[in-house]
Amino acid sequence: MNRFVKSCLLTVGASYSLLFAGGDLGVYDIVVPVVESCVSGCDKNTYYVDNEAKLMWEDMIFSNACDRAYKNDRSACKAGDLSYAKNFCSTLSYAGHTDWRLPTSDELMGVSKQEGVFKNNRGADFWTSTPGEYGKHYVVFTVDGFRYARRDNQSNYIRCVRCTIK
């Protein structure tokens, strides 16, 4: 049994036969949550290429689940703590590429100061790979394009990038 929830959460239920100590053999429905990369059901292949910087930026939509995760300090879809953000980008398969990563603070500040670049954006903090003081990394606030240190366990939005030259 598969159920797809619009908030980019894929829940898989499987039936298993289990043998318990009393000899009872039963079939039980077990639901296992698996987080998708949020690509299915989203605008596919929406991205921005900065030819001068030689960078390609993903520009996927932000779902309500992303916004709730950001506001509630949890990880889901395109929002989460630093570990989740790094994993999200490093495992992303999007627009025909699999070499995505978190941007540096300089890269994200540069693109944030350009007008009308992203179709899908939030006026909020986005993770970068640039370390700050102990237990913190820099985020870029996309409204002003400046960086601020945030605790690694906080939830912030995610924007992935890749180099266009190898």
C-alpha cells in the first residue's frame, strides 16, 4: 500500500507476517515514513544559470510542508537543520544533474543581491556551507542579501547550487 501526501512526504505501508513468542502468526500493517527529495510533484527543471559566476541554481517550489518545517524548527522538503540541508543537496537529482551542494555564503549573497533571479523564493534565511563560530554556520537572509550566523540545529530554507564547469 502506497500513499502519497502532497506535502512531499511519501509514506509506505507494508504488511509483514510476524511470529511472536506465543506462536501467534499475524499480518500487521506497518507504516514507514520516507522523506522524498520534493522533486516529484514540483516544477521540474526550474533553475537559474549565472553565466558570469559559472553556477547553476535549483529553483524548485516551496510547499506548505517546507514552510511549516521552517517555522516549527523541523526538517522537511526544502527546509531543515544543517545536516538535513547538506544531505538534501548532496543527494538531489534535478534538471539532469546529481552534483548539487550547499552554496558558500559569498555565492548565495551574490545571487541574492540580483533582482528577479528566482521564480520560487522566500524572504528568509537560507543555509550555506560556510562555517561560523563553534556550532554555527552562516545563512543568507534573501531580503537584504547579507549573512548571519545560525546554530546548526536550527531550521532554515535550502537552495542548492552546482558548478557549470568541471
